[in-house]
Amino acid sequence: MSDWGSEDFAWDDAEHAAARTVGEVIDADQEHSADRERGERAESTPALRYASVDEFVRDHLRWVYRRRVDGRNRYWAARWWEYDEAVSRLDALWRAWEHLRRDQGTGMSEWWRDHADHHMTALMAPDGPFSDATGAENTCEAGEPLPYAAPPQGMFDGGRREPARL
């Protein structure tokens, strides 16, 4: 028999049960802490006002960003969701709006100055992504909401977008 006899390292049944119980208590406490932390994070994460970029464009942006769109000096596409750059910029605009709306001080001013004016100017420029959007469905008079056509069903479900072009 070796110097490492089994009796030197054998756990007494009571010691083993106590160690297992302490370990289970520690594991349970860690799980409870993790559950509580997840719940606190969920409670501290404010709900989105708009469920998707499409809802944001349809119900908010087109109504507050009213410009004369003539297809010569300023462009827009009612089917904005067919333009990858537009989807990316409008999604960024929506997410910035959702974040900054909670700032009761200068949040909306910052959104207009740093986000809306910047991205909308790029989108509506004569060399912007909508420059090939022609026809009456893509124009509007001053003071009218921006033109809008609904995207295909399910395109923006859950805040996710399927590729416009494959």
C-alpha cells in the first residue's frame, strides 16, 4: 500500500454532506443574485416608444420632418426600405431618438442637430440614395408629411430587417 492511503483522503459522510450543502447554498445564492440582476436590468431598460424603424418612420418621422420634396432639389422615396443606406441611416435615427427622448433637458435638441438634420440631409440630397426615386408617389408639398408606402409584411418584425436585395 502507498503512503497515500485511501483513509487519509476519504471524506467522512457528514463532512461530505456538509461540503455539498455549503456548495449548493453558494450556487443557489449566485443564481438568485444573477436572477435579481437580470430583473433589475430589465426594469431599468425603458420600453421602446416605437417597435421598429418602420413604425418610427410611419408614425413619427414623416410627420415631424416635413419638407417640400420635388425630385429635383430634394429627394425622398415612399419605399425607403428598398434602399440599404436609407434603412441603415433611418435605423440609426430611430435608435438615437429612442435614447435621447429620455433626456428631458437637451435630448431632443441634440437629436435634431446631431442626428435628424445630418442623416435627412444626406438621404434627401441630389446625390443621395433616393436620387433615382421619381414619380408623384415620391414627392410632396411643403408642410405635407413625407411620402410613405408600407414595407412587405414581416420585414421589420422585432426590430430586425430582412435584406432588401439578395
